[in-house]
Amino acid sequence: QELPPQANAHNTSPTIILPVAVIIRLHPLLKGRDQQIKAFDPWMQLRAANYILDHGTVEFLLWYDEESWYPYGRAVGQSLYPAVPLAIVLVYKLLTFIGFNVTVEFAAYLVPVIFGSLGVFYSYLMGKELISPRAGLITALIMAVIPAYVSRTVAGFVDNESLGVLFTVMTFYYFIHSL
């Protein structure tokens, strides 16, 4: 038996919320500001991504950097979470493969926007799975605009939070979905 048209009226999707999440995170770029990496830790992530591009992933995992924490140095491959530099390399290689002429710095600039917006999408999926599609939209809207999440996923702030929150929400979603 087919449902009446009004029963499908609340069949919603995050097609409006996701562009809003991207625009909020790209606000500095859209306002014409310089594409700059923000804070200190993101510069280390960028440096690690450049090292991976120049020497490879295995060499990165074995990398002992004498220039960090002078005079003692630092075993970067064992002390830095590798997901962020690998994400920078992935975005850089994907964009250059598609045909865009981008720098590693610009790929790093975009990483928090991409993964932050994916976090908003997975928040929608989790809310939809737990309660309803409408609850999923409210969850996604909150994640799209909440200052605590926006400040850690704004363009240029390429650090662990953009991937960490995404992977945490993904883990919860897939766990709940599997139950």
C-alpha cells in the first residue's frame, strides 16, 4: 500500500545545512582574507605533511627531527598523530589528480573544512539513526554553527580536532547502526 503524499513530506536531508557548514568554515577565504595557517600546531602538521611528500610514509614514521625541541630533538613519527599530515597529503594528491594546481599549504588550509563538514554530515546520520530525520537535521544544524566546533574546523586551523571529532561521531554512528 502506497503512503499518501503528506507522509513523505518530512523526508528531509541535510542539503541546505551542509553548504552552510562549508560556507561558515570558509568564511575567511570568502571575505578575501589571506589563506594562512592559524596557530603553531598546524604548522607542525604542515611540516610533517611536506616530509611525507618528500620522503614517504615509512620514513615519516622513523623521522627523528633534530630541529624540534632543540637541543634534544624529537621522534616525530612516534609522537605526532599521523592522521592529520596523511589527510593533508591525501587532499593534496586528490586535488592535483583531479587537475587543480594547488600547493600543500592550500590543501592543509582546506582539510579542516572538508573533515569538519563531514563531521556535520555524520552528526545528521547519527541523529537520524537515533531518533528521526528531523532530529538528525537539528543535530547537523547545531554542529554546523556551534562556535566550539566551528573554531576548531575553520579553514586554516588544521589540527587533530577536525579529524578527531569526525572519527568519534563516525564511530558512534556505525556502532549505533550496527546495533
